[in-house]
Amino acid sequence: ELEDRLYLTYVAHSKPALNGGGARSALASTEDLHNFKRQGIITPEGAVDRDTVLFPEKINNKYAMLHRPLNWVGPEYNTDNPSIWIAYSEDLKEWFNHKPIMRPEEKWESYKIGAGPAPIKTEYGWFLIYHGVERQKQSNIYRAGVALLDLDDPSRIISRSDEPILEPQEEYEKKGDVPDVIFPEGSVLLNERLYIYYGAADKTCCLATINWKDLIDWLKGL
């Protein structure tokens, strides 16, 4: 929710992938969850872009988003692997100041990372759940991690988990349409518990919960 409207980011295709196109992120908004207004593509042309989320309020009088351009890697992008980027906008249409803020660091996320649900504003910083991917011969393993971003400058990382908070363990997480996947997509902070809604093995939707104070104390202590 942003300025009394609900916003939905989703994956679209600018042109067929076989013709050099690929996934890009688009934006829609609604006031009643019945009638949606499509607002078009919001990620840069030429970027194969997913995992796009908006911050729930303006930061320094600008809208802010996180996104993950898969093909923005190499010296010219200052990152060796697909990373989480930040960008800003005056109108939710044109985005500027694209900058990588989180890169794969640990083995469990060494192939690529991407934002999960929209960041949650807390007294400690913006709380972000993200996914990390470890490349394997048989299949990639998707896990979930967490981070705290500075409230005034979310490109500054306050703290970040060095190990996943969720990884495939149950049979429904290890076996499915795509095996070994934990993909966080929604979160709610309610009555001192954090509820994380995630996709498991690209087949089922699941819920995990944790005591909020325990998690945030652990994260702040890293």
C-alpha cells in the first residue's frame, strides 16, 4: 500500500524471448482489489528484470524500488553476479539512479539474489526478506535470507544474514515442479510474530512464522 492505493508489481515480457526479449517488471494499482489500472513497464529496456518491489512510502520525497536485472553483470555494472538494485522515481513511471546495493556474498546465495516481499519499516531500519540461489549440478537451491536497510538511505546495508533463515527441508519444498525452492513472496508483522508466505518447489504456497524479537535481535547482532 502506497498513498492509499494498493500497488502490484508483476512480470511481463517486452517481446518474445526468442527475439531477444525477456522478462521485465510492470506495475498495476487498485483501490478495491477488483479494478486494476495497468501503469506499464517500470524496469529499464534491455534488462531481464524480476523480483521488483516498491517501498511502502516515499524516501526523501521520492518513490523507491528494488529490482534484480539478471543480465546487469560485469565490470560496467560493478557486480559479478545478479544482484539487488535500488532505483528512484518522481512519478512511478520513469526510474533513475539505478545502483546495486546487495550482491551475492555467501555460498548459499552465490549464484544470484533477489528481493522477496516489500520491505517493512521498523524502528531499526527497512526489514527486507530476500532469496538467494546456490547453483548445483542437479538443480539450483533457493533459500531465504534477511537484511536491514537504512531508513533514510536504503542503499546502505545495516545488517545482513550470513546464513539462510529458511531452506528446503520438507518434502513439499524439495520435490515439485522445480525442486529445492523456498521463494518468499509475502510477509506480515502481527502480534510480535513475523509471518512469511513463500512458494515451495514452484508448486505450493506455504507459511512459516517466527518470533519477531528473536529474529530482529539476531539480525541486529550480526
